[in-house]
Amino acid sequence: MQEHRYDVLIVGAGGAGMRAAIEAAPRARTAVLTKLYPTRSHTGAAQGGMCAALANVEEDNWEWHTFDTVKGGDYIVDQDAAEIMAKEAIDAVLDLEKMGLPFNRTPEGRIDQRRFGGHTRDHGKAPVRRACYAADRTGHMILQTLYQNCVKHDVEFFNEFYALDLCLSENEDGELTATGVVAYELATGEIHVFHAKSIVFATGGSGRMYKTTSNAHTLTGDGMGIVFRKGLPLEDMEFHQFHPTGLAGLGILISEAVRGEGGILRNVDGERFMERYAPTIKDLAPRDIVARSMVLEVLEGRGAGPNKDYVYIDVTHLGEDVLNEKLPDITEFARTYLGVDPVTEYVPVFPTCHYVMGGIPTNVEGQVLRNNTEIVHGLFAAGECACVSVHGANRLGTNSLLDINVFGRRAGIAAAEYANSASFVPLPEAPTTMVDGWLETLLSEHGHERVADIRTSLQATMDANASVFRTEDTLKQALKDVQALKERYAHIRIHDKGKRFNSDLLEAIELGFLLEMAEVTVVGAINRKESRGGHAREDYPTRDDVNFMRHTMAYKKGTDLLSDIELDYKPVVQTRYEPMERKY
């Protein structure tokens, strides 16, 4: 065992983690722990933009942005957090510009902006250009810019270190304090303990529980799973977003920027069908509405292709110059993966799992909540693994890159300030005991099940039973399947017993987290007997504000894999916007 000591330890080197590090490093001794090389983090896959009411192209203001966020999230957004995000969005974009991010420019030299789904002027009257962008590589540019600035601030990186456990200490008053993280070094197989005053989790999402997903293979819910296994809650995990335009059959993302630039969704008859579902803003409706509309077109027999199981995105009218200048990557994706040239042909698309709106509950400073009222001292979270609830039941496009910058910054500042006012709390007497036993069990000759088989079965049942549309029966089938897979997981066998870069072991650990996250997702979805945002119940097709205007809080009762899940609730924070019908 090797032990390290830092004032601030950040777990995860995507956008949220590195934005936190840029704030923490000048204030306190900071390290970043990441299972990937930082610039391979999934933030780099984000394409379309980062929104802010700059009003560079059209009239706009932060209040309209707040309203769109709350309405887009189907009114389960915590409005105090949404106001903070919309207000601080402008400085967040300008900060990135000052750090060197090469945004697209207007002819006058200002940061250019384009339309995105659900972003409107005058509280819903018409679409507005709010998304700041760097072609269709905005996430890639943000990630590179943040990494360069972390190097500038002498942030210490521990690359290819996989966090496996969180150390917590409880005092005589019952207060919890985070004291450290136990990690596995992929290159050597050695266990490292990181002792810290402040710990920030920024580990990303869990979309790999689905087969059809835009998520990288590494998005397996690690940070959320670690926290959940310590008895801390996860919030609103039933809300997964299915991005409307994944390449059909593959799930590879075709950015919403395509529709922002004027792309049109068409069915097999060539009809612009979104005019029927969202007559005001059509193809630029929020993602949950567009995804459901696409699935309905297929279910009602208007799908395209040999199996009539997808629809089209049409950009042929935009012209080759616009596609090459503003959408070069997605144009190349269509050509490479489907053999379709968007300049002259329609591109086959269908919804793909994209983002989890829930996660580790935090307040607006990024402090992790132990329950509805108490925090865990010294523990913070930001980005997709966290739930400050600015996305509610459905995230608006470009709000994710904004979220990681606004709340990554806030978490970094708060973590450094806490570290500077606190002392090191001692680690447990034997901090690696759990991890040592866990790895020993995984590497022993105790089973016969293959990790890949269980993962394939998990993804298949989640795709079939807990996707865009759900019912009591399909969700119960998913829960039955997941629990059976957890039983099988107890008997997995890992063939590679080596220590160096043991990808078999890594995938087995990730599968364990995915199974836990899938179960939490399905249990929450069964209990939420309404349709809201990304959670669409065919047997409960309407929103129920009387019984379900509340956040789901899921707790793991017990320490073993088969422990039960207990649900509680947390009230939604409302400030100025009362729930209303979502018309677009």
C-alpha cells in the first residue's frame, strides 16, 4: 500500500473535475485521480455547444434561460440552482474564452451562437440563439483547454488510477467526514490510499447499462456506485435522457447542433413530422419530446429502412459549405459508420441513451448530502455523477457543458476553502481491507460466469424494458433480470490473474457498478407512477404534480451486492415558476 496526502483530491478528469482543479490548485495542494488519461475523458465527445445568454446574435437574458431549464426539466428542477447556473453561464463562457478556447466567431468577432432544442426567447415564444460553440467539437475544445490550464496551475495528475472506495469517519455527534480514497493503479496492480481534507467526485455517468448509447465504454457509474455502497443516497436515477439522434443501430451521436443549424427530422414518407408534435419550435423541442415522437413514428408504421425501425435527419438543404464549416465531425461520422453522405442523402437516426439527470445529491456549492438536510463534511461532487438538480427530468442540450463549468468551478472553490479551514481527519485503521478482500475474491477461482455475457444481458434488458417508453410490466421484468444477473455476477470468473493493465479485472469491477446503477434506475422508475421528462410511462401517461412533484432519494440498505434499496423523497425547490403544461 502506498499513501499520498493532499489538501484537495479530485476523482475524475473530465470537464467538471478539471474545472474544479483549476480553482482548487491556486488555493490548496491539489491532485486529480483518473482512470483515463485526462484528454480521453468523455467530455471530449460533447459536440454541439455550451449555452449562455450572451445576446451576441439575438436578444436574450438569463431569466429566459432559467425558465427554459425549468420547463425543459418538466418542473422537477431545483429553481435556485437553475438561476445560479443561468446567471453564471455568461462568466463561465468568458472564462473559457480567456483560457484560450477557440469559439466560432461572428463577422464582428464576437462568440457566435446557434439554436438548440428547448432554448427560447420571451418564455417560450420562439427559438433563440444561445449555444456558444466551436464547430461540432465544443466538448473536445473545452477538455483540451481545461487540461492546458491545469498544467499551467501545476495540478498533479495520477493517470490510470481507478478509485474503488471512499473512506468516511463518523464523530461522536454522528457527523460524517470524508477522509480519503482507495485506488487501484492500473499499470502495477498496486493499491494506493489518498488521504485528503476535501474530496471532489467528478466521475461521469452510467449510460453503459444500455446497449444503444452515446456513452464511452468507461461511463459505468463508478463514483455513484462508490458513494451508494457507503450508504449515501442517489437522487432521481430513474431519469435517463435518450438523445433523439443517434446513428441508427449504433447509438453514435449526431449532435443536436444539426437541428440547430436547420436539420429536419423526416419519416419514411418524407414528412416533417415534428410539426405535429411541437408546432411552435418543431425539431428544436426538448430532447425527451423529440425522442418520444421519433419512437411513435416507428411504432405507428412510419419508420424507414428494411425493418422500418428508424427515421431520418435531413441536412441536404444546408449545403456542403455549411456542413464542412459548422458540422464537420458528424458529417464524417455518417460517411464512416453508415456509408451515407449527408450532403446528398438523409441520415438514419434513432434515440440513444445519452445522459443521466440523477446522481449524487449536492447543494449548490457541490457539498454532498447525507440525507435531505445533512451534508458529508469534506465531500463534494460535480458534473454528470452529481445531482444539484439543474436538469430535473430532462436536460436541455448544451446545459451539460455549462453544468460542468459552473458547478465544477463552485465545487473546486468550496473544496479548497474547506481544506484551508479544516485539519486532516485520521484514516480508518486499515483503509484497504475492503478493497483487498474484494479484489482477492474477484481474482479467485470461485466461479464460471463470463463478465461479457452478463454485461450483454444487462444491456439487452435495459434497452428492451427501461428505455424511452416504460410500463409496470417491462420495468418489473427489467428488475427481475437485473437481480438475476447480480446473482450470476457473484459467480464470475476472471481469466487474467496478472497485475499489470488487467482489463478483465477492470471490466468486472465496472460491471458490478453498472448492475447496481441499473437496479437503482429501475426501482425508482417502478415507483414513479407518472410520465415526466425522460421517464415516460405508457401506463401512467400524464404528469402527476400532486403525488410526484418530488425528488426520489434511493438508499442501499446493507453492504453486499444483493442488499435491498429503500426509497425516500426530497421536496423540489420552487422560486418563481409554477408548474404548467409543457407546450412547444
